[in-house]
Amino acid sequence: MTRPVFSPDGRHVAFSAYETVSDPDTYLRRLYVSAPDGAGLTAIADTYEEPTDWLG
């Protein structure tokens, strides 16, 4: 999980988490947003990437 980032008004927090998928060399990175207390947790985007994508 990445470090949470708060919206400028403090009403929302965003973060991402990684999950493995069927291919062990590929990860699903899911972006989430919620209230600071965790209420209303919503996945807003999914991206598939390999662990070395950050090198490119």
C-alpha cells in the first residue's frame, strides 16, 4: 500500500494497493478513494504492470 494522500479540503484520502494476479510477474495496482475514517471506500482505477515498469 502506498502512503495516503489527502485532498486539499481534507474530506477525502487516496491511496493505491498492489495485488498479484494469475501471472506471477504481473501486479494489479488498484487506486482507492475514501473518507479519512475509511467510510465510502471506492476503487477508482486498475492498472496492470510488471514490477520493473518504473524503470521505463
